[in-house]
Amino acid sequence: MALISKKICLIGDFGVGKTSLIRRFVDRQFSDQYLSTVGVKISRKQVDLVASETGSQQSIQLLIWDLEGHTKFKGITPSYLQGASGAVVVGDVTRQETLDNISEHINLFLSINPKAWVVVAFNKIDLLDPENLEGLIHQSSNNKTNQILSTYQTSAKTGAYVDEMFHLLSHQFIPKI
């Protein structure tokens, strides 16, 4: 069984929790301390999956690129995005403007990687009441493209849906026989 290595990018505005989601998935840790990512930080994580068609075991090594937050004044360097097989686009449910920018991030990513897969993470759900969350998520989930696999309501703090999100993306990289 050969190890497949795939690059995925975490994209979103500054402070939405990209680094925290990666730390929760890779290191099983969470910190309330905010450290702004400068440039890019690359983490690795091996994910062992079972192919649903064949039942065979497959290992995927994810090269997870944590890209610095994007604002209107400073765009993500497109070269960081090149060659990615997937992306997690992250918005902070406590900051509407970060949710409004999700489709812009998706469009930029797919313009560089038109055959890649995207998962959307509505992060920091632990900070909002469930009834307020549903309306907010529904309003921000209108981006329609075949490459968006799913949207998740995540919390890096509690770990809610973090593993599921990365595993769904990883399953797309198993070769179809």
C-alpha cells in the first residue's frame, strides 16, 4: 500500500481559527492564545482510511498549509495555493464579515485549482447559541459549486466536527478503481 501525499490549504480571514483547527486535528490541542500566522505554516498528518468501494486500507499524508489571514488590503499569495488538492475555507460565526468573504475565498482557490475539493467550516460554534447559529449558517451557505463537498459547524475548542471535516476531504484522494 503506497502512501498518497496531498496538499490542502486552510483559507479564511484573519482570526477565524484556521491555526486552531489544524492544531486540534494534528496535535489534539487547543489554546486560547491568538498567534497570527505570518506567511504559511505547513503541518503533516497521516490519515488511515478504508475505501468504501473496495474495503481496502489506504493511508493519505496530508500536507496542511495554514495560510495567513486575508483582508481586503492584503491578498493571499496565489503561489501558496498552487498544487493543492483541497481546501478548508473557514469563517468565524461570531464575525459576519468573515462569513461574507467565504465565497470570495472559494472562488480564488478554485480559480487556481479548478479540480480541487472544498469543505467550508463555520468555526467557533461554541461561542453562539444554537438558535442564532442556524439562521446565520443558512444565510452564508448559498455558494453553489459541485466542488464544495460539505459545510461543517466546527469548534476547534471542543473538537466538534474537526476530524469529520478532514476525513471527508481525505476520502476524495483515495484512487477510484
